[in-house]
Amino acid sequence: MMPNKSEINEASYFAEETLRNGKRIALRAITANDKPILQELMKHLSSQSRFFRFFTIKDTLTERDLARFTEIDFYNHVGLLASVIENNQTTPAGTGRYIICAGVQCAEVSFAVEEEYQGIGIGTILLKHLTAIARKNKLETFIAYVLSDNEKMLEVFRKSGLPMKQTIGEHGVVEVTLQL
């Protein structure tokens, strides 16, 4: 049974928050026009961060990747772009997304945050906003697959305040289940 679509509109989704370091961050829906931004963000991820995100060595996003990550409906696939605001300028710093799992009221969630901006709360804020959107869309569970070495991401989930279950699977992959 699929959840009922909410009235959340991707064209109008926008929020601002304050990071742990006092800087402001703007969050908005990812659009098809963001392909160059996502490609640039990929260049600013370390090889380790890219491996943690994609579970393989990946230096660039293909045209197919870019289409999949930016041409979204904001219901079955929700994507948010986080940009740090400094001196009235915004600098893209990370993304968070979820994709609804087939036939159930859950979604797989994932994040990527540029090295320079890790550790100041961007992943936490993205998770908070994705959780609010998912709840409005009547989802009940997030699932994330995280390499066991990715302690930063596991810590974001642990500190989220959401009931969490971890299962260690093959090849050091931790399946994280968060109850919304």
C-alpha cells in the first residue's frame, strides 16, 4: 500500500537553518537544472566520501546518474540541496534524498556532504527535513545502507532522536532502520 501524496510542492520547498558553527544554511528541492551543481559537488568529495556514498570508486557522475539525481517528482523521490550562506552568497555544500521502496511505506535515505562542511550539522539538518517531508507523505520508515567505517553517518542516525535498529550485513554494510 502506497502512502497518500501530500501537498508538498517541490517548486516552493525552501527552508533556512543555523549550523553548529553559527552560519546559515538554505535547503531547497533539487531540480533538473542542478546537474552542474551536483557534478561540482562530486568533485569536492574526497575519494573516501565518494566511496562511502556510492560503495564503489566513482570520480564523476554520469549523465544517467545526473538525470536520476535531479529529475525527481518530490514524492517517490525527494532530493534536497543544502547551501551555506556567507556574505549574501550561497555555496552548495551537500545533498540528502530519499527514494520510496517498492510497495511499502518506507524509503531509502542517503546523503553526501562536501568535505569542507562535514561535522557542522548539515547531515543532521537534511535528515530532519527529509523526515518531516516523509511524515507528510505518510511514510513510516527510513532505511539506509552505510559502510561500517562511515562513523560520521552512523553518528548522524544515532543522534537523530528517531528509534533506530542496526543490522550488520555482508561486506561490512550496516542496514540502519529509522522509525519515523
